[in-house]
Amino acid sequence: MTTYDDASWHHSEDFPEGLPEKNSATHTGMFLNWCINNSLYSNELNEAHENKIKSLKKREITGADFVIEALEGKFSEYNLNDMGNAFAKDYYVDETDFADQFSSFATDYINIFDSMAEESDFEYETFYHIEDTYENYDVMKQIIDLRFLEWKKYRNLNKT
């Protein structure tokens, strides 16, 4: 089974002291939140975490909360359906042909939040300092929406 991300991978000496461990799942949570809200999640995930998925869709919890609480920090192919996995393997995973032509999730995530911070004359200390908020999710959602449309064209999945 492919594991796309694991919060524990980010708890190295590079993880900033004083930040909650949940911040190691902010980026993953935003992507998975988008997948869930676009019906790209697996039946198994729904069966195991139906109530948490409902809470996520109602914005009662964030994607990072979901990843930490429901998935113990681990995001894998088990969490997505076939289309979700195909998209994740091209976009969430770094250094793919799709990412070379368009972008990867991590690159988009860093670029958009760095650009927003710069416009406010601010700089994030690290990737992990990006706030786990729905305001930030809504910004990232727009980027993922665009990449998904590009990906569907790239994979010839658009119906005409």
C-alpha cells in the first residue's frame, strides 16, 4: 500500500519547537479535506469514520484534525477511491510527469502561502507555520480545483 504522507515523517529535528504536532498534518489535511469534499474518498474510509467525515464536511473540524484524530497522522491510498488515488499519485506525490508540466501539491502549497504572506509584508518561518484554518483551506481549495481540471485534461478524463 502506498502511504502518501505521515505526520510522524515531519517530526524530525527540522520540526519547529513549540508548534503543536498537528501542524505536521496541516498540508495533508487540506488535500484530504478537498478529496473528501469532492467525493474522492474510499468506501472503507467512510465506513470507518463516517461521523468524522460529516464533521469535516460541516467544517466542525479541519483536515489536519481529521488526519491526526481519525488516521493517526497517516494518509494512504486506503483513504481514497480509484480516481482520488490516480490524482494523488500525479499531484500530491512530488516529481511526477504531471508535476513537471503543471505543479505538485507541495509546490502549490508553499508558493500560494508564501505569496500571500509576502503581500502582507510577512514571511512564514517554516512550512509548518502555515495556519490550519478554513480561510487557508479555501485559498488552497481554489488551487486544487484548478489542478484537478488540468489533471483531468492531462489524463483525457473530460467528457465532451
